[in-house]
Amino acid sequence: MYASLCARASPLGLLSAQINPSTGEFMGNFPQAFSHIGIIASGVNLARAEADVQR
């Protein structure tokens, strides 16, 4: 799911406030801080969980 979300970013790497799940169309504005902080935090948590599993 994480890779799918990252792949939905625009050519400039932007994510909108909402994405239509059926079409992938961006809806709403582009709130940079909240979108990117959430993606970065999720990536860090996934990487930590993966590292714990490999130990």
C-alpha cells in the first residue's frame, strides 16, 4: 500500500489532500507539510518494522 501511495504522486512529487480511489484523480488542494510528513513517518515506521523482522 505504501508503494502504491508513493506512486500516485504527481510528476512534481506532490500529493493532494484527497485522491479518488477509483480513478486516482487528485481532489482538493496540495497541503505539502501534512502529506509529506505522513509519508515520511510511515516510511520510517515501515523500515523499522522490517528491520525488526530481519533480526
